[in-house]
Amino acid sequence: MTGLFIFVRVILLKMHLSFKRILLLHICLFCLLNIKAQIISGPMLGYKTMREVAVWIQTEHAQEVIFQYRSIDGRSKWAYTSATTEEREAYTHTFIAKNLRPGTNYIYSIFVKDDQANAIKGKFSTQLLWQYRTDPPDFSFAFGSCAYLNDEMYDRPGEPYGKGNAIFNTIAQKESDFMLWLGDNIYLREADIMSESGINYRYTHMKSNPSFQTLWKKMHHYAIWDDHDYGPNDADRSFINKEESLNAFNRFWANPSQHPAKVGGITSMFSYNDLDFFLLDNRYNRSPNERKGTQRQILGDAQIEWLIDALVSSKASFKIVAVGGQFLSPAAVYENHATFPEERKKLLKLIEDEGIQNLIFLSGDRHKTELTEMEFDNGTVLYDYTSSPLTSTAYDTSDEGNTIRVKGTHVSTQNFGMIEVSGPISERKLLLKAFDEGGNLLWKHSINKQ
């Protein structure tokens, strides 16, 4: 930088400019050469509990970043923490606001060291301590899958696969507590898949896009993955770069850090008010679609056993299972769970035998939206709300053979889902909704607690 400054100074002197003009140009040059890299992605609100909230950021290169927060009611002083972003973590960092009070609103400020004037400010709140005190709060959350952002240099030739990013501003305008990303969130390209830097590039391309910045701050975010976040199309457990994909997923999302033992991958869970959310991994342990001489599986025995244990133990009003691909649809097409009938039958039987009720699957992948409803002989009803795509190309597959689709719920254009949770604990209910990219209601369906 010093050499460049001297070189430009010599050029200015040879131009015989006035002293005032040279001084002004010196000042401008000095400012240009001393611009500090700012936060390029985020802040994004991650998981939240009664005592902690995660806040994620990414900088352009290594920077010391300051994070400070306090309650809006003034009952707590500013808490400060700092971290230096590192190349090995793609210059990302997740701050954890700790020792918070339940049901409290906070303000925060986050900035590159020595540049507090350009601090980004925002708000977050903790979950309410309602148990044994009152009915659970009403709340809502948004969700969707298949978010393709065009990147001409690396996209396949032909018509762009992404259909515009306006939908993310539409979601940000909704009064949702959080967003649940159901997989195919980044679409790794052929150039990205086999290198750490390629995977980091693809995440950065998505997370730093201006269309997302309001959304990252507006609500909290949780995520699962599908094949296009994990590796190549239809990727399975054989993918040689699976560990780097896993590291990148954990690097760029701020999910809860707890994972069940002996399962592997991204499997996790979180609670939000009176609902429990189970985040499943349909790639890390998946056998190849064409493999014959092995136990064919998508989730695997260890993940299924953990899930059933957790569902049986859950006292939630509703249990939400998020998984990348369609589970309930009987149409044995593409990568639906019906193409692995043994595992699908096993999981359904366990759900029925254990008497698990108020269970809703949320799935993505299919580039169409639909609600699937299945009833057991004992009267227990299951649902699978498939929500796709957010921005990718959409397809009409209304005739593919899902014989238990709820009438009027098939959508073959870009869209997103929302669920509103309301009512006293004994009469809790869900209102499922689908919206187009402009925020117009496409359909709704009500589910009462059994």
C-alpha cells in the first residue's frame, strides 16, 4: 500500500497541480487505501432459547468484530464480546448472547473494530417462560426450500434456473418469529462441490446477496439440507467431501449445536414455545439410490431410533419433523421416501405402534407445493406439508400419483409456507398457509390438536 501511495504521489507532482488540489487528492487517496472491510453477510439471527440467542455474521476478510447487547427495558448493562474472523472459517462467526432473561426484548450493535460509526443495529427477544404460568404464546413461522440464485459464470447454459429474488423481501414483511429452511438452500454448482473454497464460495454467494439482508435481521433462522447443499445431485453417504459439506453447513447456519449421539450429519432439534422441531438429515447416511446388495436407507436405523425416542418423550402440542424430501406421498418417484418403501413402512409402523399424535412433516425438494394427509386405522392423522420452490424453476406434477394429497393444495409456481400457532394449550391449533412470491394467499388448511 505504501509503494502504491508513493507512486501515485509522484504522478500527481508531475501533473503540476496546485497545492490545494494535490492535498485534496492525497486525502481522497489516503481514504481509499484505508477503507476497512465491512460485514458482508448478516447479521443473521440464529437459534433462540430463554437464555441464549445466536447472531451470525461474515466479513470480507479477517477482522475483529465487536458484538454488544442489552435489554430494552434498561435492567441490564451493555454486554460486550468480540471475535476475529478467520480464513479457515470463511470469515464467519456466530456470537452467542448469553445469560439472558426469558421473555425479554434486547437491542444489539455489531461492528468492525474501530468503526463503530458504521455499526449495524438490531433487535432480538428471548422465548417466554410460560410453563406452569399461562397458556403458551401464539406465534408463527415461515418455511420453504429450493432457493436458486443465478450466478451466470457457474450456471449451466440456457434459460436461468432462478426466477428472481423478490420473494425474500416478501417473507421479511410477514410477521413471523422465525424461518425454517427446508434444504436446497444454496445449490452447489459443479465447480463448487469438490473443494472447501468452492463450498464456501457458494454459501457466501447466497448469504451476502442484498435480497437476504433484511430477512436475516428480521427473524430467527433454522435450517436443514438436501442434496444441493450437501453435494452433487442425488448425493448419498458415498460423497467423498461430506465432512467439509457438514463443516460448511455448521459454519454458515446458526442452528443449535446439540446433536444426537451416533447419528452423524446435521440431525438436531429445538423447541419453540409449545412445539418441538426435529431437524433430520436425509443425505449423510443415505444409501445410493441404485444400490441393491445392502440395507436401503435414507435416514438409517440410528436416526430413526433417536427420532422415535424423542417423539415419544415429547410433550409438545405439535411435533414438527423437517426433512429434505417428501415422506408421506405414496408416489414412488424421483427421491420420494416411497422409493425406499421398507424404511418408509418401518417408520410409519413405529409412529402408529407408539401412538404418536399431532405429528406434522415439513419437506421440500420437489419444486412444487402440496399438503399430504394420511390416517391410520386408529384415527391418528399425519400430515406432510411439502413447500417448494422459493426461487427455482417450478413444475406441475399434480398427476404423478399422490392419491392422498389434500385437494386444492398443489402449487406449481414459486411460493413459501407459513404456519400460525394459536389457542389455549388444551385447544391448540395450526393454520397452514401457502403464499406466492408477492405475498398473496394461495390456500390455507386448519389442523386441531388431537
